[in-house]
Amino acid sequence: MNGQYASLLIALPLLSAFFVPLIKGLGERGIKYYLAVITALQTGIAAWVFQQVYSTGKPIIVMAGGWKPPVGINLYIGHFAALFVLIVAVVSFFTAVFSIWSMKVQPIDKYAMLFLLLMLGATGMIATGDIFNLFVFMEITAISAYALTAYNKTGEAAEASLKYMILGGIGSSFFLIGVALIYGSLGTLNMAQIAQLAGNMNPTVAQVGLALIVFGLAVEAELFPLNAWAPDAYQAAPHAITVMFSAFVVKAGLYATARLLYLMQAVGSWHDVLKLLVAMATLTVVVAEFAALRQKDVKRMIAYSSISQVGMIAFALALGSQAGVDAGVFHMVNHAVVKALLFLGVGYVGIKLGGTAMENFQGLGKRMPLTAFALTIGSLAAVGIPLFNIFWSKVRILIAGVEAGYTWGVALILGASVVEAVYYLRFIHAMWFAGEGERMREGLAISLILLLLAALVIVIGIYPDYIWSLAQKAGSDIFNVGQYIKNVPLMEVGA
Amino acid sequence: MIDWKLILEVIGILLYATFMGFIFMGIERKAMARIQRRVGPPLYQPIIDTLKLLGKKESISHGFIYDFGPVFALGASIAALLFIPIANFQLFSSNADLIVVAYLLEVPMLGIMLGAMSSGNPFSAVGVQRGLLTMVAMQLPYGLALIALIQHWGTFKLSEIVALQGAQGWSVTVPALLIAMIVFDIVFQAMLGLEPFDIITAPAEISMGPMVEYGGKHAAILFTQHAVQIFAETAFFAVLFLGGASNLLELLIKQIAVLFIAIFVASIYPRFTIDQAAKFFWKWPTILGIIAVLLTV
Amino acid sequence: MNEILIILFTPLLAGVLAWAFDFRGVREVIGLIGAAVPLAYLVKLYPAVIEKPVDYALTVGGFTLQFQLGTMSWYFAAVASLVGLAMAFGLVATSRSGYDWLFALMSFTGVLGVFLSQDFIGFFLLWELMTFASFMMVLKRNRHESLKYFVLSVIGAYAMLLAIGILYARTGALDFETIRQALIIDVSLGTIGKGETILLFTLFLTAFGVKAGAVPLHVWAPGAYSETDQSYTAFFSGALSKAGVYGILLIYMLMGYKLYAELGTFHGHLTFAYVIAWIGAITVVVASFLAVLQEDIRKLFAYSSVGQVGYILLAFGVGSPLGFAGGLFHVLSHAIFKGLFWLVTAAIILQTGRTRFRDMGGLAEKMPFTFAMGLIAVLSLAGIPPMAGFASKWLIYEAAIQAHMPLVAGAIFLGSGLAFAYVVRFLYGVWFGQRPSELEDVKEAPLPLLLAMTILAIPNLVFGVAPGVVTGYINRILMGDVVGGDYYRLVTQTGTYNALLVSTALVIGLAIAGLVYLYGAKARRVPVTDTYQSGNPVTEEFNLSIRRNFYRPLAEALEFWLRYSWDRFYERLAKLSEDFADALRQAFYNGNVQSYSWYLAIVLLILALWGVL
Amino acid sequence: MISVYYFGAISLILIGLYAVLVKKNVLKMLIGLSIMETGVNLLLVSIGYISGRSAPILSEGIGPNQAVDPIPQALVLTAIVIGVATTAMALSVAIILYGKYGTLNVEEIRRLRG
């Protein structure tokens, strides 16, 4: 049962995506249940891989076609990748179950295919060990994301998808230029080898190459000036898909940025790039929080809040210290859980009460108490109240930030999170203490998922040690590149 | 181990103080009359009034607090008196210092307020309001004067202050404390409720202010309280600024001197309105007080 | 020792259980047990704490949270649990929902945690928990006030987090002990410059100033204190404001020597202490003036509570050991008499349902027991000698004048005068004067509330007559014989105060006056209405009373100062920032994909230029 | 070893970018996008080009040292496929946009903003 079975993580979604047209005959419900089964299977494999990597402590290296790197393309499933592939799979499973009930728009088989491709793309981006392979998986995620954003076929959905497409297109083109420059000067695409040879690159080419790669990935990872597409895409996409966007699609982009950033440590102007990224990340947090203050649509408000939390993760990852990266990864895990909970809840209310405007949420406590309770837990966690999970990661990020010398950055982020507290608490007040309505029946499956996620939030909040140890291992997987190079069995090939 | 000598002293001083208090009230009325070129009632007139009031067959009461107010006021004045070193009798003054006595002198105000408020008469309510406002207005200069004194002598204990004054001369001789005495004297005017600041009992406007509902023995108790209060305040003034006294006679002379200053000022000035009084207290006396305090720091 | 764990987390646990089993009888019993346990354990641990502080460490999320029950933390925790117990009894009468119990007891755990924790992460975590729980109590009843409270507290909390970060970056440690050593060593090393020390000091000062309600940051207090269940406010203002004051002590303990080394002295006082003293003095004066002019009973006591905490700040600002002793004593006396006032208000509002002075009056006959409790609280707050309030205020006077801070001492005189004024205004407004006809059928407050009041009234009397008990323990905290004398006498270098003798003198005086009273003729009882109306009934339009605008002349005298108000300033600031946020959003996310692409182009341009430089 | 092809590729990219930034019509923007992608592909290929060598198709006369570096050309193949997929998706979205908005002017397609 050696590591080769880990490649199933990529193969399973791909095969089952192309298998969908064949089973179109089973009808709409059949496809939805098929989707749920596949994502359940994917979660099983991911859990097995997670258990394998974390028990043995050694990453799983999957060589495509048996070719040893750097000639062949390899998948590097280290501590971070194992953890996050599991999160991707679990969130996809939850969204699959949610879309069984919530997805009404017709071509369900197209929806299932795109859903699986999106999951595949994200898993691929996280697991790959080769930068061009990263570009391919990024494009797979991007294209399926464009299609899924436009899935509702309404004017707004098409507009959002167009914006995402144009900005994503520019970003990926420049990413490809960066890859071309790196390949031009180093002659290799394998990440481990790039890390080894990065030192003796021509400084200007290295600087421009690194800058363009980071620029390309920053569009995907929603950093400040480049995230203008994100709020529209989150709002217009179907509710289930927004959960996936905020829970792991953005994280894949962030992880890729962090991985490439730390691989190219040897580049001369590395610290300047870090400073630029920290500045952009702080601005992301501040602008997104301010933008969310007077939102009329709850889904767009939570989208802005998700962007600002992602900005905080980027701030942590760009600090350039081990503590910073660990805190960033810990926040990624917490953010995925909290935002999945919030978007699932908002989506559920959006469908049941028709639309996610703030008016529908007035007096939600009286109409749908369970969902309101889950949303309250989610909002309190997002604000960073103690005894909830984000408190721990936020404190760690801010302390690491000050330690890395960015006191002003931390002060700005703290100011922004005061603003975040205001609009979330207004949201809670609207739900529980304003408006009225009589009790409505709430679906069992959805409520179960919401309560499970809420329980997870509280458990991590009260006992964060286990998740924190995972985050530390995952953080060191990104941070110390030496260990990464040693793990990848590089074949000695004449340059 | 009851200290008989102390108890006898206490009783003696109390009787003496009440009697002299009534005499002071008599002097006050007599002097005011003489200034206005009329004969004025005999010195012992207040004593006769109090005994007449006590003798009344029946007096009305508006409930327990209405009775408790005056009783509490008189009790508090008596307690305040016991802590001031009267001439050579130390009584309890070794157990309390300046701040405690200053506060005890203000406690009767609460007693009168309690009684007046529970009488349900609007005039007494207005009287209470004015009494409190004057008290608030005079608090800052009063405090500053005391602080200047304490900083100069470096101690809070009244007995030590008297001893130091005996050794180094009265506080009045020290320039900074002279300013403090002027401030204290203005405040003293308001504490006695004499002319420029008799807004509390304002005879013409709100007919005896808080005491409007009182008659019979309640009024008698209030009169005795006022008598004890005057005696205590004049003694306090003498102890602080005029070097206390080795024997009762010397204390009496100083008290009467202080009283006459107050009477002369009272007979000249018309009455302040309450916000004028507040503005006045927070302007001149406070500035003088601050000067005095800064000089002695 | 898991006793500390029991003390800390039983209230939270009880709160959650009370919220879960939300039935009439069960909820109250669980709540009461939850509130009583900390006090019981604290009393049980008293002998242990006297010899050696009890320690306990807990590792959570990679951080080690250390808790220590030393003499000082025992003192603060005991004060908080006493008021907490009274609150619990009060809540039995006034609150109907598990929601109130959950968050009241959660804030109880927060406060205890703040007092007991010995490292910054535990301190910050429980500080945030306390703020959040008290915020939720206010959120239920008024959104605007609660948001104002939460924003200010969170700004304070985040200022503290920034300071913690800087300290961690400089000293590499999070627990108080190591930071203290590191900062003392740092005075010679000099890694933390003067500018940074001032930054740290201002950050900590804002954090603790907000919670204590120092003047520029006090705007949340009137709204938050009045817009929540009144018996909870007893705890809110009695114990939670002490967390802010405890923080100031923390600044002294951790950074005192460093601040002294960096900022030096000013006229013989520590500069940073002088700043705290002046903040306290201004708070006392401003809050007391505002309290006097209030029309609503809750607002009056809210401002008065801010003023009284100003006294404590002032006492700590004096910086001398006597100042700390006075401040610590006032922590206790403020907790008991202010807690008592809020319980009295809870009883009044519960029975009459009105909160403004103009609608109340003449309740003394209807609610005699509450009136008696109110009177005790009045005597204690106004600082009338036999009460605890006077003893602590006397100590603060001594300290301020001894430390040659005359103007600050002047502020105390003015403050206590004003305190006397607004306390009597409360007496007249609620208890005396003509009773409005609707309040004829008002009954006495329910039993649990009366019990709560007695719990807080007794210490007022006991510590008033025997202040030596408290100062004896405070000497143990300050490790020195700061305040001499035995149980009944307080002796300092420059003054003495024999509480027992003063009380006996008052009793003697009362006895004599009583004799004079009895000597006179029998008094005929006449109802209050039969006064200026000479017998015919006092109808509505003839109910002459000045309950409304009682201090109009004072308002006219201060009219120049009343034009400026911090509250309006903050409201405008909040609106300004919200409009700015809106404008930013409209400008940046204007929906046109072309402008979005321009943003990308601009970033590319920046990268190009940066590449060239 | 900056060869002349780089300038061609970079100018194509800039022309594409210009079109996206300036043209108001959505279709023209998409055309600009695909021009940019072709520019990138050209750059990718020209990086692998070694002057004086033939196409990387091994036959009897041409061994590994006579041929140009084959890897960029493999990358370009995938990049072209991705470019096609993106453009196809974009055009279908543009059709929906025209259906719903009745215009292709970028200025008017602004329902989602703020």
C-alpha cells in the first residue's frame, strides 16, 4: 500500500468527472447522489493519506509515469498538502450534500462535472511539485470557477464571471511569463531543483520572474488591488460554490504563493518582495473590512469579510518567520471552517427565504433558530471572540507580525478588525433582537452539517492544541525549504 | 475604666457650648439691630424662643424621617463639637483630624435636608436645592483653604496645629495662610448662612427655606442645632487660624471677634442668587485658594 | 491546585447549564450556586494565600496560561465575588431568561480570570471574554449603546494586544514575572527606547482607561450601565470597572521602574503617575458634574460610578504607598456602596417600571426596607463618617495632600461635594415629596432582591466602623505597615481617624437630641399631602415639586462648559469614518471591469518601476 | 542572449494589454486577452530556441544536440489549449451578457458594484 495510491486523489475526480455524461440517464437526483458518493470517496482517500503522512512523518512523493524528478512531474504530498487536501475533500463533501438540496438550475450533469473539476484543480494546485503543473491545475480551477460563477445564467452571474475571467486571464498570462523566465534561466520546472539553483540566477531576471509569479498568484489569492473580481464572484456564484471558493480555492492560491515565495528565498531582492506583499496584505484587510461596513446584502458582506481574513493569512505568510507561517496556516484551517459555516448558513437562508438581503435575516432567530444559532457562532468566531477558534490564530498572527517588526501593519489590522466586529454584531442584533416571524421547519441534513461545523468551531476554540500542532508541522513543511529539497529524490541530470 | 473626668468635661463643654451658641445668636441679632439703628432684642432672646417652642402643647409631624432629620442634625453637630479642641479641654480631638471634623461639620446639613425633603412642602424642596448648591459651590475654596493650612503645618491633627501655632505664631501671621484665611472667611459666611449667602433660608423669598414646615419642638431642636453649629464653627475657625486658646475666655474673645467680622459683612451685602453665588465662589475665592495652595506646597 | 480552576470556571459552567436548562426554578438555583462557589473557595483558600501564593499553570493552544492567587489577586477576586453573589440574588428577582444568566456568569468568570491570571495571553483572553459577555447583556436591550460600548472596549483590548506584541517582541516572554525582570534589566540595557516606552504606556493606559471609564473614554458608561438588567449593572459597575483599575496596578508592577527610568519625575512626582492622577482628578470632576445634572436615575448612577472609579485612579496616581492603600480600600467601598445603589435602582425600576425622576416620588412609605438600604448607600457614597465610604475617602485625602498634590486634592473636595449633591437629589427625587397617583399601589421589592441588598449593606457598616480590618489586609498586600492602628483606628504619619469613637460620638449626640425630642410635647401625625394645600387634596396639576431639573441653576452656571460633550464628538467621528468607508467602497469597487484591469496595470507598473530602481 | 523574438513577444503582450485596458466593447477586450496569450506563448517558445538548430523532431539526421530545447514547446501546447478553453468560455459568457444586458459596452455592465 505504498504512496502510489495517493495519486488516486487526482485520478478519482478526473475519471468521475468524465464519467458523469455516461450516467446522465440516472436523472437529476441520481447525479447529485453520485456527486456526494464521489466526494465521500475522495474524503476517505484524503483521510487515509493524511493519516499516512502524519503517522510516518515523511511526505508521499508520487512520480507521474514513474519518471524520477526533475525529468518527470512529481506530486509532493507533505504535511501541508495532506492536511489541506483533506479540508478540500471534506468541504466539497459538505457542499455536495448541500447542493443535493439547494441546486435547482437545470443542467445538473454540467454542474457535477464542473464541481469535480474545481475540486480536482484545487487538490492539484496544493499537491503538485512542479511549477508548470501548478499553472495547469490553476487554469483548471480558474476555468471551472468561471463556468460555475456564470452557472445561474442571470445577468449578474454572467457579469461576475466576465470580470473574473478578464482579471484571471491577465493574472495567469503574467504567471506564465514568470514561469517562462524561471525556466529560461534555470532550465528546470521542478520546485525542489528551483530552490537549489535559485541562488545562481541572474539577479534582475530572478527579481522580475519572482515578482510576476507572485503577481499572477496574487490575483488568484485576492490581494488588495487585484481582488476587485472577488466580491462579485462570491455574490453571483451559486451558494454551494461560494462555500468552496472561500474555503479552499483562495487557499490554494495562497498556498502556491507561499510555497513559491519560500522556495525562491535565495533570490537577492526576496525581502523587498516580502515587504511589498505585507503592504498589499494589510491594505487588503483594511479595504475589505471598510467595504463590508454598510453592505445591504449579507452574502456580499461575508464575502468581504472572507477577503479580509484571507488578507490576514497573506500578511502572516509574508512575514518571513517560522511563527508567521505557522500562524498563517492555523488561520487558514480556522478560516476554512468558519467561512464554510457562514456561507452554508447564508446560502440555506437565501434559498429558503428567497434572497440574501439583510431584510430576510431580520428576526431570523424566531424563524430559523438553528441556522441563526449556527450563524451567530460563525460570526462571533470570525470577530475573534475568545473560546472560538479564530481568536487563537488571530492572536498568533498579530504577535508574529509585531515580532517581525511590522507594528504599524498590526495596528492597521487591529483597527480593521474593530470595524469587522461592528458589522458582525449588527448582523447578530438583526438576527436575534429585531423583526419577528413564526417558526419554520428546517431541513435535517443541512442543520446537522451546520451544527457539526459550529461544534467544530467551539471545540477548536476550547482545545486548539491538536490543530495547532498540525499547523506547526504544516508550517514547517512550507518554511524550511532545505527539508523539502532533501525529501524530493532529485535525479542528477546534466543541466 | 470609664474616664469620669472626660465625661464630666464633655457634659460641661456641651452645656457651655449650647448656652454660648444661643448667646452668639443673640449677639448676632443685637449687633445687626444696632447697625440698623434700632434697639434689637436682649442677648438671651434665642434661649427664650427655644424654651417657648419646646413648651408648645402639640407639634405636627410628617412621618418618621421628618422627626429623624432634626434629631440627626443635632446629634451630628454635638459629635462634631466633641472632636474640636476647645481651649485646654482636648475631649476626643486626639482621635480625629482636620478632614474628619470638616466632614462632621457638614453632616448636619444632611440631617436638615432629610427632614426638609420629607415634609413634602415645595418651599422646603427649593430650600434644599439652594442649600446643596451653596454647599457644592463652597466646597472647592473650602478644600483649598484647608489644604493650604495642612501643607504649611505638615499635619492633619488639630491638637498638633494648635501646638505648632503656639510655638511659631498664629497661622494668620504667615502670608500664604493669610490668603487662606480670607478664603476661609468667605466660605465661613456661607456656612453660617449669613447675609450674602443666606440663600438657603432666604426669609423673604421662601420663608425660612427648609425649615418652613417646622414648628414646636422640631423648630426648637433645629435652633439648638444652629446654636451648637455656630459655636463649633467659630471654635474651628479660631483653632485653625487664630492659634486656638489656652483657656475658655481667650477662645470666647476670638470667637466673638470672628463672629463680628461675619456680622459686619452680613449687614452690608444684599443676597446673591444661587447661580451668582456659584459663579462667585468658583472665581475669586478659588483663585485665591489656588494661590495660597501653590505658595505653601 | 485545581481549586483555582474551580473558582475560575464554575460561573461559566453554571451559566452554560442555566442557559441550557432554561426553566423557572432550575435556572435560578444553578445560577446561585455558580455565583456562590467562587466566594466560598476564596474564603477557604484565605489561610493558604496568607502564607504563600497558590499557583496553577494550564497549557492551551501552545500557550501556557499561568494563574496565581496572591494576596492582591485574592483581594480583587473577593470583592468581585461578593458583588457577584449579590448580583446573582438580584438576578433571581429581575431576570426571566437563561440568556441573562449565561452572559452575567460568563463575565463573572472573565473578571475572576483577569484578576488571577499571571500571563498576558490568559489575561487578554479572559479580558476579551469579560468584555464580550457584558456586551451581550447590553446588546439584548439597545443596539446603539451596546455597539458604542463594544467598539470602545475592543479598541482598548486591541491596544493592549499591540502592547503585548511589542513586549513579546522585545522581551521574548509573555508571563508577568519574566517581563518584569526583563524590563528591570532593560533599564540598563536600553533596548526599549523612550519613544517606545511612551507608546507602551499610552497603549496600556487606553486599554485600562476604557474599562475604568477615565474621562475621554467614559462615553460608553452611561449608555451601557443603564441599558441592561439593573441587578447585572451592580456587577457591571461594581466589579468590571475594577478590572480597569487592576490594569493600572499592573502597569505599576510591570513597567513602574522602566517608566520611572525613562520618564523621570516632575515636581517630585513620577511623571507617569502624575498623568494617571490628573486623569483621575478630571474624571472625578467631570463625571460628578455630569451626574448632578442627569434626569434619569440610571444615568445619574452611571456617571457617579465613573466618578468614583476616578477616585481610585487618582489614588493610584498619587503613587505613594498610602495612595495605593487608599485606592485599594476605595475599590472595596466603591464595589459595595455602588453595587447597593444599583440594586436599589433595580428594586425601584422593578416595582414602579419608571426610570425618570419626574415620574417618581414619595416612595419612602411604600418601600421602607429599600429606602433604608438606599439611605445606607447614600451615607456611604457621600462619605459620612461612620460608613466605609468615608474611611477610604479619608485615606485618599491623606495620601493626596501628603504627596503635595494640592490641586488634585482640591478636585477630591469638589468631587465629594458634588457626590453629596447628586446623592441627596436621588433621595428627594425618588423617596420624598408628593407621590404621583399611579404609584399608590407600589409594594416592597421581592425577597431575593432584599437579600441581595443586605449582603452589600452589611459590609458598608462593618468596614465603616472597623476600617482597620481592611487596612490590615491591605498592609499585607503592600508588604509594609502603611496604615497603622488597630481594628477601629487608622493612623498615618500625619493624621488619625478613630472610626469607633466617631460612631459612638454620633450615637451620644443622637441620644441627647432624642432626649430633647422626647422632652417636648407629643407629635400629631399629619399626611404629607396636607401641607401647602391646607387640607384639600393635592391634585395632579397642583403636585408642585422640583423633581424635574432639580439643579437648573447649576446647569445655568455651567452652561459654557456643557456645550462641549465627548459623546457627540465620538458620534460624529464614527459617522465620519463610516461615510469614509462607504466612499472608499463606492470609489474602488465601482463595478466596471475596465477600471479593475487598470488596477492590475498599475500594480504591474509599480513592479516594473521597482524592478528598474 | 536577448534575441529579437523576445521584443516581438513582449510587444504582442503589451498590445493585448492595451486592448483590454482601453477598448469599451467586451468582445474587443476578449480579443485583446487572446492576443496577450499568444504573445506569452511566443515568448515561451522563443526562450527554448537555440539559433542554428532544427525543430525537436528526432529523425535519422537530427540527434538531441542538433535539436532545439523541446520542453517549452510542450508547455506552449498546453498553454494554447488553455487559451482556447478560456476564450470559448468567455465568448459564451459574452453571449449571455448581450442577452441579459442588451449591450456589450463595458461601462453599462455594472449591476454588481459597491
